[in-house]
Amino acid sequence: MYVDPRGPRFGAAVTTLVLAVVLVTGSGWLLLAQGVVFAVGAVAGLRWAPYGVLYRRFVQPRLDPPEQLEAEAPPRFAQAVGLLFAAVGTVGYLTGVTPLGVVATAFAFAAAFLNAAFDFCLGCEMHIRLVRLLGRPVTQRFVSRQSVPRTS
């Protein structure tokens, strides 16, 4: 499956804002909510991820079609990595081990910021390297829109 690469970048921008609020407020509950967002994207796919739904409903109709599409697997893996950091951070905040919450949230914030500001998806890069390390065939990350088979 292929997705508009601007969707995950939009999601990263929203995630950056949410994680900034978590870092300022120390809210483990807000981080838990962000963890649920990550979980939906990682498990159900980007089509069902809450920020992806917002992007497709409100942002994408106002833009020209993308020049290329991105394979879903790398950003979906990035959602799983974000979920891991959100889970650790949530445990830290909600159990009173605030430094653990801050560090885990800061790592997630840094990764989301890199994607939102510089279009560098750290989780996507990890996915590509992990797939190569395991000796599996690497799916072409970006493809032209014309070469993507239509699915219903």
C-alpha cells in the first residue's frame, strides 16, 4: 500500500505539538492519548490513524495531488517506534519517575520534529536498515503516482 507522503509529515507536525505540550505540562495522560494515536497507526495502518484521517479530510483536498507516493511500511514502523517511546514515557510520568517520562518523550519529540521540519523520518530510516539487515527485499520507498496499481 502506498500513501501521500505529506500525510505522515502532517501527522508528525501534530505529534510534535502534542509532545511539546507533554514536555511542558508533564501530562502522562496526554502522552497516553498520543500513544493510542501511535498504536492505531502502527496496528490498523495509516489509513485509520487519527492524524491521517484529519489530513485526508481537511488538508489533502486543498492540495495538488502528490508527485510521488510512499510505501506505507516505513512510516507505519515509525508509528510503532513512537508507541514504544510513548509507552515508556507514560509509565514514567504516571508512576512518578518523571525523568524517565521526560527522556522518552524528548526522544519521541526529536524524531517527530525531524520529520515535521526536515522531512527526515528517523523511524522510516530504521525500518529500511532493519529490513536490509534481515536480508529481506526492500520495498521501493517512493514511487511515481502513475506506477501505483489502483486498489479499491
